Amino acid sequence: LKLSPLQFSIFDDKTVIDIVRKAHDHFLNIRHTISDSFEKLEIDPKESFLEPSFYAPLWGLQGRLDLFHLDKTKNKTDIVELKSGKAYRPNNYGLSRTHYVQTILYDLIIQAVYKRKIKPTNYILYSGEAKNNLRYAPATKAEQYNAIARRNELVLMDLLFSDFRQKNTDVLSKLLHVDAKAIGGFVGRDIFKFHKVLADLSELELGYFKQLTRFVAREQQLAKLGEHGIDNSNGLAALWLEPMQEKVDRFSILNYLIVTHLEKLNEGLVEFKYTEKTSTLANYRIGDICIVYPHKGSMDSPLRDQVFKATIVSLGESKLIVKLRSQQVQAKVFTSNPLWNVEPDVLDSSFNHLYKNIFEFASCPEDRRSLILGSRPPADYESSDVTLDYDMTFHQKAVLRQMLDAEEYFLLWGPPGTGKTSVMLKNYVHYIFKHTEQNLLILAYTNRAVDEICDALNSIEEGFESNYLRIGSEFSVAPQHKARLLNNQLEDLVTRKSIRDLLASKRLFVSTVSSVIGKPELFDLISFDNLVVDEASQIIEPMLIGLLGRFKKYVLIGDHKQLPAVVSQKDKYVKVNDSELHGLELKNLKNAYFERIFTLAKAKEWNHAYAILSEQGRMHQDILQVVNGHFYENELSCLPNVGRLFHDIQLYEKGSELNQRLLYFSTETESGFRQKTNSHEASKILDLLKKMKGALIDQNVSIGIITPFRAQIALINKVIEPVRTGMNITVDTVERYQGASKDIVVLSFCVNSIYQLNAISSTNNEGLDRKLNVALTRAKEQIILVGNERILRESAVHRSIIQHFQANQV
């Protein structure tokens, strides 16, 4: 049974007993029928590929073969598709129509991979059939052409689905005219539900539904096919469309890898080591999903060999370990190929969750839909005089009371260093936990942000971590928080009652948004009252709106002047051309839900629904002066009780040229139009670190080096290796630094041409560069800028920042 413990715990006793009894009988039958079928086909099970993952050359077609046996010596190939049941409405061959089509499409894939040199023989094994359970599935050309035609219709529908602006191509309108009764079955049932839900929507809500669906469809299309042009990616199709050198130039491939350890293959773990030819500038991270396939040196290698979907679970200077998503039973599939490649992967499931979220919103009661959409204000409330015995300023306590008093939702804008997580979220959760019986779900966009939430909760009091569970993967969680993972807590529980008891004993759950929407069964087991979403300004509308309808109240925390949601589409595709939706501040689908609703609340003067944290305790006042004027309209001030925010700089020994808050160094450019590295900047950073190492009073001072491109990260890491021992240094993109802070920030712009200014910026509707804002606001004590002055001065905001630094630099 492919059920998680969480899914399994939903069933009642009678259902479970029935499932186990049937599963036991079925297992015995499967074991017998497989053994019998292998004998009939003269197949040695030890020489067969069990459950490999194949990537289909046909776009949009991905599948998993249950058995693929290849005997090249006899030019013999067998495909056996295992079905754990009986044939439903069998055709002339005794096969279910859908099973038959699936198998003959596999036949096409095998022929494409082996260039038609080997013709498969296809079977379907019905383990639920008492007689004649292994059935021949002939691959007739007529049936295959028909299947390809259906596949092409689906691809066309995907393409049309992504653009509702073209006349007569509104796929949703066509679906609304499909006769659900005539189709019948499960499909007819789902279409009927779809019709009913959309029929209840107003014209405004239906327009909103269409805009978001088109947006997600286009994101999915770009993830698969990408977009041609300079510095554009071909998406997943780059796997076979781009030559090796282009992938190396884009730093998207780890190539020429050698398999070193297969001892834990039964656990899905494979270890590779780098060779002299490996493109080490490719910058991957633990937790990244990837595709692994044999290196044959040709563009079509991924289409001519078996590929494996995996997750990177360990990453070192000379090796990496991946965990395969589909278990492999024989080592020979890896040892028979001397070299291997690793490339990025894309999961369709993430887009499916977005579609479901949009439909979840549409399925909400009308009053809830209007609240989430913004067509009605949140309910007003009377201010209370709650006693708050927390170490907070008067301003922070006033905002916390607003958060607690709000009845339906509250929006908290927290600029950098204002304590939105470490103070506001922490004390809000503590108050709810201590003074109410509510169940609370706490979410953030990234695992790093969830780690920080866990740190904040753990600091409430000793042992508080026992009060919450965390949902997620152990590969993406900081080591100190792995013990609180739900999967680890369930590991020793063997009964459904014990699982339910564990869940019932906890009132606090912490997760990323993507992890929790991937576990809808959680909402079948727990009734949540309250939702808190940190980093809400990074979450696109389709990812959030489906969740909001499940809670009586939600609090969204974010800063829409920092990094936006991650969107692949260009501006021309995300602009909304609907005046009614403009009235709800829905003008650009790139913007996060938080930004839209916050802007709407301010415009409508729903003052009870939002607040701004204006006191920050991170940046020294000299650094605050830079960002306050450029990004925050001088609304921020320093916390009065934090002395270091006003002191003279004391990082280095007296007389050091580095003893200044703001430093800027201009460097030369690198040749090459598309160059995403700059060795001059890397060398300057090495020089600065050498001087720091000799002059820093405290070597434990944290140093963050921020740069826009992964290739520059890899280059800087390589160049500074001689001096980083004993120093607290991290190098990463600005996206990975959001929410974090460092004592010293070194910003390597890595600009080699004016063209690259757009690549390193992310401007909002007001023209504010959110990436630059985030980079500068990571610093507590000092900021050092490194980049070519001539190019940077072509940007108004960069020119202004440089002038400010130069005016304050001795």
C-alpha cells in the first residue's frame, strides 16, 4: 500500500481490517502470477529492470514501467505493465482501454530510445484475474496513431489553456459545455462538480479564476519548454535541446561523474565523485531535485538512455549523493555506464497543487470568497486591553494587540530587522497557545524561514519545542530541527490510534506552504482555527488562496519591498487587463497576494486590518540611513534601547582602512557578452578578506558575500578558499539571504555589461529595486560594495547608492 502513515490513520477499523485482508490475499496472488508470467516469458527476474523511471521524448508524456526486460543478445524486449486488479470493460484483447493505450505508448518510447532497432513485445499482467492473467497487448499502428492524436490534443489544450486572451480559445468555457452525464463514471462526476462550482461564481470571481488558471498554465508551460533567447532557459526541454557546452556555460550541469558507492542502493542512495572534466562551477544545493543519466557525450543522450529522478541529499567539494525517487534493484544499471550527468528537474505536482488551490478557493462559501478576493472588508472589531507581559516596545505591543483582536484576518508589514518573526510571530503564537485552545498552523515560503520560526518558538521557554510538529523533508531541514519532523515522530508508531493520539496532542504545526498543500489529509485529521504565514510577500496568489478558506482567521506577515514571489513569466504576460480586477488592486499576477491585499486595505482605509512595524534593531543607523531614504520613505527608526545601533564602528583594530561603515570598490569587467562570473571582483574580495583576517578584533564576526549568479558563487568560493579557514563566511545569492542577517555584507554585483543590470534587479510597480534592498538590509555593522562603477552608474538607484557610499567613505 503506497500510503503515508498520515493517510493511513484516516481510515476506520473496519476499513483497515478489510484493506489488510485483501492486501494479504492480493500479495500472494501477485507473487504467484508474476513468478508464473516470468516463466512463460522466459525472463530471469535478476536480469530485469523493476520499476525504472523513463523520461518520454514525447513532451507531456511521463510514465513508469513496472517491468522492462531487454535481452540485446536475442534482440528481444518485453514490456510488462502490472495492474493490481481486473480488466475493466475489456476490449477484444481482454484489456482495459486505458491500460492498453498506456502500454502501446510505452512501446513507442522504447522504440524511440533504441532508435527502432529493437521492437518490444507488450503484455499487461492483471494480478486480480484468476485465469489468463498475462495478456498480450499488440502495438498496432492504427492504435498508436490514435493515441498520439489524443496526446497531441492534450498538448494543444495545455497551450490554449495558458492564454485566455485569444478569441475562441477559452478552454474553460468549452469545458463548461461538456455533457457530464453522457461521459459518466468518475470523469463525469468530476466534470459535474466542476460545472457546479464555477456556476456559483460571480462574473468578477470567474474572471479572477480564469486569470489565475492561465497564469499557472503558463508557468507550467515555461517550466517544461522554457523560452528561447539569450539568457533564457529551455526549461525541462533543455535536457535534450541544449548541447553540453551550452549547459556548461549556463552552469546547469554536473557532468563526467563517476559512481563510487552503491552499498545503499536498496535505500535509493547513489554516490558520485567529480572528475577533472566535471563542470564544478555548476552550483547545486542540498534538497535540489535532479535528473541523473549516463554521459554519452551527445545531445540526445537523455533520450537514448534510462534516466533517474532523484534528490541531492549530500554535496561536498569532490562528491555528491543522490536519493532516487524510484527504487532500483540491481547495481549493474549504474556500473555498466562509466560516466554520469546530473541536471535540474521539474515536478508537475507543484503545478497541480496550484490548480487545486484555485479550485479550492472557488469551492469556498460566497462570503469567504469575497473576503479572500477583497470584494468585502474584513469584519471590524473592538480594541481590547489585553495585558502583554512580553519584552516589547510600546509600539510592538500595540501592533500585537491588533493582531490578537482581529477577527478574520490581519496583515503585518515588517521591514528588515523589525522583529516580525523573532518578536511578533513568536509572541503571537505564545499568547494563542497559552490563553486559548486554538489549533494553529504556522507557515513560511522557504525551509530556511521555517528553521527561523522553529528557532523563535524554541526560545519561548525551555522545552517549548515539544509543543509543535514540523511537516517537511529531512533533507531540507536544519539538523537541530529534524527531531520535530512529523515523519520522524511517526517512525516508531505502529497503530492508527497512536498516530491520531500524537496529532491530537499537538496544537501547533509548522511547515512550508508547499509541504502542507502536498498533505491535504492533514486537514481531514485536524481542524485548524488559526493560520500564520511568514514571508507572505513571496507567495503568489494561487499558492495561498486555497488555504485561506480553511481557517477562521489568518495573519499574513511580510515585506512587499523585499524579494517578490518567484515567477518565470515576463511582464507582458502577467499584466491583468480587467478594470474590475484593477479595482481590487489585481494588476500584475507576479505580485504576491500579500502585496495586493495590503495595497487594497490601505487604499480602502481598512485600518483595522493592517499595521506597519517601524522600529528596527538590525542595521546601524548609518546603514539604515542608506536604505531608509531609498526604499522606505524614511518611515523606519532605530530601536532606542539597542546601543550598538548608534556606536562608532569597532570591528577592526585601530588604524585599519576597513574601519568604515560604508565602502565601495570599483573593479574591471570580464570579457564575454554573457559572462556570469567576474574574476576581478572575486580577487578584490579575496584581498578584502585577507585584510579582514589580519585586522578583525573578533574572528567569529559573520561575513555574508552576496552575488546574483550561481557561477560567481562557485568562483568566489574557489578563490577565497585559502583564507576562509577560521572565518565565518557564507557565499550565496540574495534570494537565499532573505530573512537572514550578517555582521558584514560584501556585495559582488558581477556586472560585465549594461545588459546585465536588468538581470541583477527586481523592480516593483513603483520602480523600487527589491533585490538591492534585500542585499543592503542584511548587514548589521558594515556594507562593502564591489562592482564596475561605469556600468552601475547607468542605473539611477545604483548611481545614487554609490554616490552615498563615496560621500561617506574616507
